[in-house]
Amino acid sequence: MEPRIEPQRAARDCGGNSCQRSTLQGTPANRIEIGHVQRIGSAIVGERNSNVGGIVPFAEPRDDRTVLFALAPHGAHDRAACDIDNRNKFHGTRSDMANSVFVYEYLSGGGLPDEQGADPAAQHLLAQGRSMRDAIVADLVQINEVEVTCATVGDDQPVVAPQLRYVAPERGQPARDFVRALARAHDLVWVVAPESDSVLATLAAAVPPEQWIGCERSTIALASSKSLTARHLAQSEIAATRPWRPGEKAVGERWVVKPDDGAGSCDTRVFASFEDAERELWRRIEHGRATVLEPWLEGAALSASILCGPVGAEVLAINHQHIDVDEHGQLSFRGVSIDVVDRVNPLGREVERIALQVARALPGLRGYVGCDLVASPQGPVVIEVNPRLTSAYVGLSQRLGRNLARDVLAIFQAAVAQHGNHASL
């Protein structure tokens, strides 16, 4: 069986939850420690279970089994989030402070509205968000020089480590204000959030650019629009999907309608005729929703995991996305098999070539990003660019035998150092 990440199963099994390259040295910990999370004031903190010790790695990947993210748990901290009003209060004096990173995943960090909590689609996205968040945290806590703060709500139970703390927003506190406040207490901020409704762009604007682990704001704005991205890539002579425009001849048997700023497969439908697809397009537009209509491409759904820096990019892995289409044409994301397309074969070489072209065409891409493609009969075609972490990150450090969080931090090291922060990794 191919190595595969299944967000829903991962959440269930885990309790609901080249650029500058450096490799983590030493022997990783070898078991999971489950802690207990409690709320103190406005913060959620974890208590260690004294019967179990150590920080746990993920399950060892094998070529014949499913790779599942094994959630580990938390370290304790005795201060409330309201105490984090500047960097000195949270970690002591700046001169004595280690490198600090605040990790905020939008849905698991309080961004999911209460009224959507029971929605199956929202729960599916929440499981994906948790798995990405905890994959980042698990990588970061293996770097001795880094202190980590992670946003969480409720009784969520992520990873345990001495240098790890958990905080929660005040009830009703806007995500932007929460992230802005925590940014003042940390050297760097690593956000995972959807592009839809400008969530990612809004959170990026709340953090000083020199502290932001992620793409430049202008690139987030461009990549958040599927139509603008497709047009930009086409101008760079990159094989990309071509949204239909009014007045153009409709060429194609099946058509797909999706949000222009959507994340994943949300609200994406396939139609057997152009007429039905066009009606759905105008229906959504009349309701004020920016929408894209484009030909449906037959072929395997792939994604490229790319590490982007200011002077170059590296394709880390080429992955197979598992996407279902139900009887009503609704698309559903069912997981991703990581690093399964060998780059020594023609398809792998072509996908890698296109992914590097995308990185050159969007020079503001930074850190870990994703590029979705379809292996069509005519060759790989770019569907969209995700200017943020994607589900394929989960388990990838273990698959590749390198700590990708360390590699990502190295990309931002120079920028942080220029602003007087401690970022020597």
C-alpha cells in the first residue's frame, strides 16, 4: 500500500486532534506522552502525565503501510494568555530568551464559529487543520534552540515538551487581534489558515513582515485568487487551468464550478454539461460569491510540496491526492499519499520542472507551499497554488528523514536577524 495520510483517521487515532538546508541531528524520542489540558484564566495549558515520559515522534513510515500522524501532547505553563502582552513578560528578558515561535492554525485555534462546529464538512477541515498544526509543533519541539507556543481551544491534546506552551484566545476575540497580540510575544509567527474570505491575508497583515513565517503579502493576495493565479501562470508560459470567460466558446465535456478563493475541495462541483455549470456560475455570482468555471481535467490529482526561499526553491515531494466525486458532482478530499511519484520517471521530472517554474513565477513564495496539478493526457497542468502549509506536510519530515520545520526556519533566519531578533539555529 502507498504511504497515505488520512485526516479523519489520523484525528480519530490520535485523540481528535536546494534552499538553505540543515538536518536535525541526534536520535529522536521514541514514544508518545499524553497530557491533560486545562484552562487557567484565558489560557489553555497542558499538564504532563507523570506515568509516561518523553516526546514522541510520528509512526515510522514504511512503504507497505499507511503513514499516520501520531499526536503527541503538551508541556505545562502557568500563565494566562492575557499575560502575554509583550515579549519580555512571556519569556523573561529578551537577552536571555531562546528563539520563540507562535504556531496558529485558524480552525483549531478558535477560528471555527460555534454554529459550524457540528457541520461534518467543518469537522473534516478541523481534523486536517489539527494534523497540520501538530506536525509543525512536533517538528519544532525537536529543535533544542526553539521555544514554541501553540494556539488551542477546548480539550485539544497536542505534543508534550518542556519548551512547549499552549494558549487560547478569549471567547469572541477576533483571530486577527489574537495573532497580533501573540506576535508581540514571539520572534516568529507560523500561521496555517485558508485563503477563503481573505483569512490568510488578514492574519498576515496582523504580523510584522519580519516575523511572518510564510509567503509575502502580495503573493498571498495573488495566489488566493484561482483566476488571477491561472492568468499569471499562463503569462509565464506555465501549463495551468484556464477559467472560462463570458463570450468565450465553451470547449469541454465536463466542467467544474468552484469558489475563486476556496481552500481544498470546499463547495466545488463537477457538471456533465456546460449549460448546467454556467447556470450554477451565475447563481453563485448573483449571491455575491466570486466563482470560477473551468473545464474539468481528467487525470490523477497530484500535488507538489515545495520549499521556497529568496534565492531558489526545492521540490520536496510529489504527492497523490485522493479526491472523490459523488453522484451530485460534489468533490471531497479524502487524503494524500505523500512522496509517491518518483522524479526519475518522465511524469515526476515534468511535475518537478513545472513546480520550479511556478516558484520562479511567484518569487514571493516563502517556506513550505503546495502546488496542485492534474496529470492530464496532454501533460501536468497546474490547478492552483497554496501559499501556505498543506496536508502533505503531515508525515513528510519522517518520510524524507529531515526536520522540515528547521529547514523552514532557516529560510527566515536572515530576515529575523536583520531586525535584531535571536534566530541562530
